[in-house]
Amino acid sequence: MACPVQFLCRAVRTVGLVLFYYVFSIGITFYNKWLMKDFHFPLFMTLVHLTIIFCLSAFTRSALQCFSGKPRVMLSWSDYLYKVAPTALATVLDIGLSNWSFLFITISLYTMTKSTAVLFILLFSLVFKLEEPNPFLIVVVLLISGGLFMFTYESTQFNLEGFIMVLLASFIGGIRWTLTQVLMQKAELGLQNPIDTMYHLQPLMFVGLFPLFLYNEGLSLCTSEKLFRVSELGPLLYSIGTLATGGALAFGLGFSEFLLVSKTSSLTLSIAGIFKEVCTLLLAARIMGDRMTLVNWMGFVVCLSGISLHVGLKTYYNKGKVHAVRQLSYKEGGEMELPLLRREEEEQEAYETEEEQEILH
């Protein structure tokens, strides 16, 4: 009875972690869209989120340090500016443009366009030699790009300005996640824990976005009755509360992603992300009133097929790599030291660690 009970416990834990991730991931998408209806300052909102994420990350680091008794990693200025800054700049542009686009487009168009980030992640993974060339990748590219074309074809709620913003954010997101993977895999930096990564990224992200905020929103925000020219305390507290709630959701999203990957694998996160997009579109059509034609839905299915094929290919080739490593270890007659492998079942150890080293979105 032990095996069925263990399997059931694993299944319940995985489902719980996926639902926990869905709450923050889907929640922040609808929350930001709702907030942008009355609060037309997406860059300022992003700056507030960055500040809250930094504070919560610092608090979490302190708690972990007190609990473990070991000091947390602190980078030197040279490593911080030369190795972390490019990742921070790409990350803040991705997030800033994504939030900005909510002023113009629907959640369904945002979700569909954002899913093309897989193409750009794939492109930059090939450039940085994190991904091996494969003829099946052409099929992946054709399915995702063809699905995006079908989704936007004769869309009744299409907005070119917002679409370009999200597409640019997806392009920068490809750079962002590739650089994040490289950053977290550099053992000498010690940023394998995403809490440490979030802590180090936020200040540089704030500095990178602040000039764009001043240029685009600085003057209008100073003269807005939402914050600085408010005449009553109630509306001011309401604005601060709604911005703080968004920041907490943003931190929860990063934490839930880390929790899901660390307790399962990034493959689980990728599969959960596919179903999350389906749930987001269904909720957008029902709650927000987004209108989608049959061709749009077919385009969404085609795009998800491309993403699913990409996830399947990653799984297949990663298993091949693990099998080769095990054969090498057996032939040499010794045990290969893999310090990150700490799983209950030996059969899944090497595969899950290989998966956790990848950043899939």
C-alpha cells in the first residue's frame, strides 16, 4: 500500500502547487488589466511592484538566513554591474512593455501574443548554444507563428499599438529568459536560488525603468488626482492599496514558479503553462467579454500544438542525455558526483535536476 499512497501524495502535492501557481499567474494578468482601466500609469505601477518584490525578497532572504544559519550570497560590484545588469535590463523591459500593453489590448490577444516568447527563447538559446539545432524546431516555429497569424486574422478587438508592444516584450523576453538561465547556471555567482536572483535584479531593474517612466509618465503622474493631487485621504489609500496588492501578486508569481519547479520539475511548469493559457482565454471570454471567432480559436489550438511539441522534444532529448550520463558512470565503475540530485526515487533524480537547470516559460 506504500507505493499507491506515495503516488497519491505526489499527485495531490503537484496539483496543489499547480493551482497555487495558477492563482498568482492568472490573477496578476486579470488584476493588472482591471487596474489599467482607471490607473493609466503602467510604468509607475511596475516601479512600485519592483520595490515591493525587493522588500519581500530581502525579508525572505533574512528569514532563510536565520533559519539555516548560513549567510546569503552577496555579489561584488563588478559582477553585479557586468553580469547581472543585462539580465535586469531585459527583464524590466519585458515586464514594463507587457504592463503597458494592457492600456490597448484585450487579455486574450495579450495571452496569445505573449505565448510566442517560446520562439524567441528558442532563437536566443540557439545563439547562446544552450539549445542544440534540430529539424523539428522548424515545425515548432511554423506552428506557433501560423497560430499567431490565425488568431489575429480579422480580430474584432485587434489593436496594432498594443500588439507591437507585446510582440516586442516577447522578443525581449526571449533574451531575458536566456540570460536568466545563463545567470542562474553560473555556479561562481551563487544565484541558483531564485529568491537571491530576484533580490539582486530588482534595484537594477528599477534604475533601468525609471528614466522611461520620467519621460513618459512623470509629468502626468505629478498632476494626476490619483496620487499627488489627491484631495481626500480615501482615494489615496485606495490607490496605494491596489498598487501594493499587485506587487504582492508579482512576488507570489515568482515564488510559486520557483516552488513548482523545485518540488516537481520545469517540465511540469511548462505543461501547466499551456493549460494556464487555455484557462486564461476561457476566463477572458467569459469575464472580460473578449470576442473570438472560430478562426481565432483554431489559431490558438495550432499555437498550443507548437508549444506542446517543443516541450515534448525537450523531454525526449533530455532523457537521452541522462541515459548517456548513466551509461558513462556505469562504465567507469564509479559514482558520478551530482550534488543537486536529492530526490526520493533514484530513477527520477538525474532527469529532474537536468530539468530544473532550464528556464522554460
